[in-house]
Amino acid sequence: MKAIRRPTTLQEGTNGPWQSGMASAKLFVSVGTNGRKDRLTVTPASAKAPPAIDRKARLKIPPQPMPAQDPEKRIHNFDEVYLPLTLDIARMEAMRCIQCPAAPCQKACPVHNDIPGALLRLENGDIIGGARVFFETSNLPDMCGRLCPQERLCEGHCVVGKHARPVAIGRLEAFLADQLAETAGYPAPDRVEPTGFRVAIVGAGPAGIAVAEELAKKGHAVTMFDAWPRPGGLLTYGIPSFKLDKRIVDRKVDFLLNRLGVRFVGDTYIGRDKTLDDLFAEGYHAIFLAYGASVNNRLDVPGVDLPGVMQATEFLVRGNLPPERLPERLRDPLPRPRDVVVIGGGDTSMDCVRTAVRLGAGRVTLVYRRTEAEMVGRAEERKHAREEGVLFEYLTAPVRFQAGPDGRVAAVVCQRMELGAPDASGRRRPVPIEGSEFTIPADLVVLAVGYTADPGVVASQGVEHRPDGLVIANEETGETTRPGVFAAGDCVHGADLVVTALAAARKAAAAIHAYLSRKAEAAA
């Protein structure tokens, strides 16, 4: 069979071989069974209608192995834990989908990906067509497939999961998206007529990337501003590489800047270096706020300001990224720690403990004031952390941080807790147990106790916000109290998932385009 080398050729197979009435000359694309990502082959697609789905037979297909690095090996590198799937494994896993008409997986997905449709194309070898199904409703399927808590979303609602392990939807989503991005490239229109409208996006994370892509494809001139030197937001400056290879973020950024013509202005703090008023005065017709929730919550514990006690964001960026990606103030490498204590119970805390392991710490301990049942992060992350040697101290809270002779932190004094009545979050409130104090040695303490939004971005700019800094915006359109200013993502809802920010951002992008279209009609 003939190898495909030019991405434009691949578009012929986007409908898949099972589409009824398809001409026999139609083609579909598959990846070689050797697992290579740079060779695609073309196979004639069948013109026959699909056979009836034998759901009982599909339920008998065993879950396929999801290859991953061995814990003893991965603690010495920052490569992704999960290894690439082969086509054979991916297709067999896709066949486990029973194609149920109700598609609860699709309903549970915040962006409502047509998961059954994508997996049906995959099982029949239509890699490009399956990937394009995901890209119809998501700007970041290659990242969401790696980062979403699928066990709470699509996979948690998978009917197959009632009988066995759910279909590995996230792994298959990432597989398809990677294949498309690395061969045919991200979907983009051949040519877009400029509209003459300019849009400023404040924040270059998931929400900002989604809106930039959607509006650039409509012909609007888009500029992204961010306080970090490079685009990506938390995808670059937060999530460790062992969960999301930075090359995946880079290829998306390259697509935005070099294929769609989006501009990026880094090292620019909106609210200090420029204001919203300044952006409008510079000729931008609309502004989208997507600066996330990046302000670290402070822990009010004696000794919190000691050298060696740091916030999660600083630890993660200095521990995961090369100096050239960082602001000058954060370019000093972290010293190799001996005893690391991380305070917190979410996914960020797991990122921190697992980063500490890879930095060569001799002992890494997570301290959390409730039990594991109350933790809000992914169970998979905790499993990986345990496999990598992290120790967990549940029902434990820090009382104070102690300094050593050199003035740096040397220990964390902790206290045992017990659970009392539920608090405002619905979880049982931790109550201290008298006389239960104990000490954990620590030459590095990382605080991972949550984030909130930065009110300085919109202060005195006519954009209403809550006392905690979160912007008040229309849930369906992202409109704020200032005309022409829209907002979505974590700066509206607080720290949440990449996919929830993406869902809200896509709604806002449609509303911004409609707003600009009305301005064009009024000026005509």
C-alpha cells in the first residue's frame, strides 16, 4: 500500500469506512502496526453499510493493556508516565465500546465529544476521521486525553464500566489527536478573509488558546497577552512534563502563531503593565479575560515565611522547566532536597510530591488534614505517587514550621486530626486532637493549598468581580459588566479542569464573534 507523505491527502478519509452509501473509491487512513507515528497507509474503504453492533460480543473483549513506564525507571526522568499506544491496541480497545445509543459518556463530557463516533472510526482504521471527530468539539483533545479526570467524566459514565474496566477513552482520545497533529496537522481553514476586528486575550492558558483559535479561524486579528514569558498558561507553567510533554503544548502554540497568525506578547501583566482601558485605546474591539486562578492561597501557620518554604507554582516551574522558559527571577535551579513535605490534597499536591521524587529527594511526604476519601484529586495520581515512594500522612495538619541553625526550614510540626461535622464544602471538618503533635524533618516545604484569581487584572476597570477576585460573567456568553469584555475559565469559576475552562471558552468565543458581527452590521 502506498505511504502518505502529504497531509492534505489525508482529508479524503474523514468520514470513515462504515458510512452508509459511501462510494467505493473513498479512502481511509491507518497507522502502521509497528506503532510508528510518521507513516500512514491508505486502504480502500468498504462501501457496505455497517453490520449490527453485537454488544454482548463486545463486552467479552478484554480490556487492553495500557503501557506505562515502570515506577523504578520513571522516577529518574520527567517523561510521560504512559507510553504511546500501538494501532493494534488502540483499535481493539475502541472495539470495547458498545456504541450505546444514549451515549452517557458524551453527555458527561463538558464539551460533549462524540466519543462513540470517534471510536467507531478508530476501530475501523480511520485514524484521521476519528481524530477530526474530537477536534469538532474540542480545541485540545491531545491534552484533555491526558489530563481530564475521565473516571469522573466520560469513563465514569461508560456503560462498559458496569461490567469491567471502562473503555480507555482518554488514552484513545490522546492517541487519535496525536496522530492527526503529527501527520495531517491540526484542522485549519485553507484561507480566512480578515474581518478588520482586533481581539485582545488576557491569558494564554487553555481558555485563551481555545478562544484565540476559534476567533482566528473566523478572520479576527488576535493577540494574546500573558505575564509568563511563553504561551501555555498552566499547561506550560504548572502541569509537570510527566503528565503532559511540553512538546505537545509547543506544537499547539506553533499552530496558533505560525499557521493561524495569532500574536503573543509575554512578560506583560495586564492590570500593571497595561490596563483594559489601554487595550481598548490601542484599537482592540473586544477583550477576553482568560487569566485563570493563579494566585496561591496562603497558609496561615507560624514559620511560613522561612527560607525553604515555597508555594506550589514556584516549585513546579523551577523543578520542571529549563531556565530559558522562566522569568529571570525564577531561573536559579532548585537545590537537591533531602526531606520534602508537601501540604495539600488536590492534583497540584500530587504534581509537587512526584516532582520532588524526580528531583532526587530522599524522603517525600504528603500532609493532608482529611482522609483519602475526602481528597478532591485523581485516585490515579495518588496511585502513581505511592508507586514512586511517596509517603502519605492523612488526618494531619501543620502547626508550625521550625527553623534549623542556618535559619532555613528544618522540620514541620504536625498535629493529628479527626473528622467532625461537615463544613460548607460538604466534607467533614477536620478537628485537632489534643496532645497529638509530632515532627517531620523537612529541608523543603511546598504549599499546595489551592488557588484563586488575581483581582488586580480588572481592578477599577469597570468589570464587576467577587471579593475573592473571580470575575462575574454570563454563564452562556461570558459577557461581563463592561461592554466588549468577556471572561471564562478559572478566572470566573475558580481553579477547575482544563476541559471545563475549554467548554466555557468555546461559548465565549461564539459570543465574541456574534458581538463583532453585530458591530460590523451596525457600521455597514
